[in-house]
Amino acid sequence: MIDSRIAENARAIICSKGLKQRSVAEKMGVSEQQLSAMLNRRKVIKDTDVMAFANALSVTPNELFGISTPHRDIYDAGRGERVV
């Protein structure tokens, strides 16, 4: 299921970056309870949530879906602007 893949990848990224759920929730514009519900698959993750996750975690949506992005370093996640 796609929601579970996104939730698992988001949780792994949060842990690997040493982020607190509170700060991620604030950056996403959701409550800690809503973020927790998404990460624990009690709330459906919508397309707008994917973009909010990507922006808050500074990753691409593809990374949340588990799709490798070899040229990620030359684009700013979420805006598609070249940063090199």
C-alpha cells in the first residue's frame, strides 16, 4: 500500500535526520496528533501531505515513495529550482 510506504520512508527520514515530530509537524502545518496518525497509518496521506512532508524534510516526493533520484542534489526539493 502506498500510504504505508510513504509513512515508513518519512519515519526513517525523520529518524535519520534526528528530527523531532513536533518540528516536522510545525513545518508541515499540521498538529502533532495528525502527523502521528499519518505515520501510524491511522490517517490517509493525501497528495498535499506528500508535498508537505517533502518540504518539511527537505527531500523529494520520490524519496518518500522510495524512488531513487540520482540528480537530487542539483534541485531544491519542493520547488524544482536549480541550485547549482
